[in-house]
Amino acid sequence: MYKTILVNQMIEDGATLLNRLDERGIPVSAAAWFDDPEKQSWKLVFVTSVAQNPGPLEAYLQIQKAMGGLTTSIALDDIIVMGPSSGKFQEFRRTMEGAARGEFLHPKPPSVGVALDDAYVYRWLVK
């Protein structure tokens, strides 16, 4: 099995997209690149209340609109959205907090994230 590398361009493009979502007023409580072992690729995860009810479709539509006009290496297939109270997010949260190994995950400007072994965290505002 091989491990893919998260490159600086992906980190910068993720920060650009997160800034665009902020500009559009889309609430993102957590955002991170995560090396998904099941898919053997990096996925950009957004945790947003928009994905909560009735499901993630509206969040994907808003992200797709926000991506309009941006020249990034990110495709919609590279993105996973989760609601902050979803079971999927609770599982992801345990994984992330285990990966942090006690490192304090706190909000920062998107261009200054926290690099972990299998993740790059832009924002972590969830409680």
C-alpha cells in the first residue's frame, strides 16, 4: 500500500475555498484535509450545519457554487461534507482528536493550519 502526499497547492487551494465559503456566509465549523485510508486519497472535509437537514446535498450545491470562478486543483469529488451532529462527524471527530494526540486544535486563519500525520486542519470550532 502507498501513501499519497498532500502538496502545498492543495493546502493553498483548500484555504482559498474556505475563504470563499466564509465570504458567502456558509457556516463552516471545521475544515481539514484528511488522508482517507479507505479511498487511498486526501479528502477535504467541511463540517457545516447546512449539511444537517435534510442531508448534505444542499451543502454540496453551495460548495459547487462557491467553487465557480476559482482556479483550484480541487474537484467536488475531493470534498466530503458532514453535519456537526451527524454520526459520520462523530466518528471523524474521534479520528481527528486521536490523530492530534493531545495537540490543541483551535481556530486559526485558514492559511495557518495545523499539520498532523494524516491531516491538515484549517479550522476546528466544534465542541
